[in-house]
Amino acid sequence: MRLIILGPPGAGKGTQAEHISQRRGIPHISTGDIFRDNIRRETELGSKVKSILASGGYVPDEITNEIVADRLAQDDAQDGFLLDGYPRTVAQVEALDTLLDGWGHPLQAVIELQVEEQELVSRILKRAETSGRSDDTEEVIRERLRIYREETEPLVRIYSERNLVIEIDGVGELDEVTDRITAALDALTPA
């Protein structure tokens, strides 16, 4: 399956993406993980994106599009993938459309995790305490949520017009949310 998981920061995209990836046998491709790995390894890309992420901003489309295109061209993504954190903007949707159209492999579904803002802030602050992610301050979290609303929510409308969006209540125990996603995907095509 070729999937996207959308939702605001803290909605549980990464956690759920890992479960979906394992159950479906497709790679979980997280742009955030790619960026953090490059920062840790102090690569050229890492130095470019470190200050952007620390301020709560998003990495420019041209850098992100190039990284995703390279990753999707790898062998393990040929039969499917789950994109997490991409696309974030209308321009990224267009870049992904062009890429997938060129390969003749359309998206099959866009999973949208829905969670209220105060719940998101609480989750991310708790995650920052346990994981030591210094980029997760309340000010940065609220800025990410503002940017998400402005730039990423329009993607839900685009994909809704294509009848690809599956809305999932992202509140509840981990397994409950995973079961909701699994049932929705199974309704599209058997696992």
C-alpha cells in the first residue's frame, strides 16, 4: 500500500506509522526522523535544518522534496510505503503527485489522526520530558501547531476531494487507535 499519515504534531503519527508499517510490510518514512538523524550525525543537511527545527519552523520544500524522492526510489519502497511528516504543504503534494504519476503508482489512502490542541500540547510536553527532545518547548509546540493549521490542514481538503482521507480518532489507548486504523485499511483492501 502507498499511504500517508497526517495529523498535527503530537497526534501519534510516528507511533501509529510504526505499527502500520509492520502490519503491512512497508517502510515507514518519516521526514522528521531523517532530519533528526542528520542533525545527530552533523551532516551538511543536519546543519541546514537544525536552526529551522529549533525555532519550530519547517524545512523548505525543495530540500524536503529531494530527500523524499531519493528515499522513495530505494528498493524497499517499490511495493509500498507510509509517509509520515510529508507532504506538509500544497507544493509538496504537487511534487509527490508528479513523482508518483511518473512511476504509475498512485496513493491509496491518507490516514488523518484527529486530536484536540490541548491534548496535543500535553502529549508533546510529556514526550519532551521522557525523550529529552529539546526542540519540544511549549512555545515551539504552539508555533508548530499554528504552522500546521495554516499550511498542512489544506492538504486534508485536497486529499478529501480525491476520496483518499480516512479520518481516525487519535484519542485513546495505543491499541485502540491502531485497531481503528487497521479496520479502516482492511476495509480498503485485505491485509
